[in-house]
Amino acid sequence: MNLTVKSLPDELGEALKIAAKASNRSMNREVIERLMRSFDADISDVNNLGTIPRVNESPDEVADAWSKLAGKWKSTLSVDEEIAALYEARSGGRDLDLSW
């Protein structure tokens, strides 16, 4: 299903853009995540998205999500190649000022 949102306030659009960037998501994915949480939906049935750990989940929820993925990962890469590919695909992350 496609949906167009009209007359989105600029402040809301900017907040959405910032939140999406902070969680390394597209704006579309950020909207979907937030809508699903607002409806308290069981997202495991929506394109199997329930198995993807999200930034705001507790460590137990993340561990549970990864447990559900265990044994289902199919790859032609060796473990070392898979690890290298994962590191290469990572973003640089957010710039944080850690000075006090």
C-alpha cells in the first residue's frame, strides 16, 4: 500500500528527518516504525519486520529478535567475508561530542 501525507508541518518533517538519520533509517522506514509502535502492532507478520532489532528495544528484546534469526541466515560468504561485508556496510555513525 502506498500512502501520501499532505500538509505535513515543516517542524514535523524536520523532526522526522533527524530521527530517521539518528536511527540510520530512511524517512519512510522511520514513519512505518513509529506508526507500528503507535498502534502497538504485532509487526512480526508485516514483511517479517518483527525480526529486525530496533535501536530503542531493550537488550532482552534485541537478543530475542536475534535468536529468531539464528539458523535462518543464508549466505555464500565465509564467516570472515561476511564479517568484512558487515563492517564495510556500516555507516560512520553519528558525530558525538563526548567532551565535558
